[in-house]
Amino acid sequence: FVGITTYRWDINVRAATILGFVGAGGIGVELTTRVDTYDWRGVLTILLAILAVVIVSEVLSAYFRKKVS
């Protein structure tokens, strides 16, 4: 259950990024705004934050799946 929960959370973070990038809100809106204003440091910060959240989610998911199995 915990592994599935962290996996779904990971999917939601990725989906929020993509949906926001195309204009539906979420993390991607901030990313699009930074790209449109050529704030490359802000873009890098957002991308690194997204990457960190996804990696932490993957590690936690793998840990809990291994522990339960």
C-alpha cells in the first residue's frame, strides 16, 4: 500500500508539471513563466526541485516495496 501510494504521488508530480506546462495549472505554470521571462536560474531551480522530488519518491517507493516483499 505504501509503495503504491508513493508511486501515485510520483505520477501526480510528473502530471502536474506537464499539465501546468501546457496551461492547466500546477508546477508547470511557474516553469513556463520563468522560461517566458528568460529567468534561467529560476528554470534550473524548478527543474532541480522537480528532479529531487521525483528521485526521493522513487527511492522511498523502492525502499517500501523491498521492505514489504
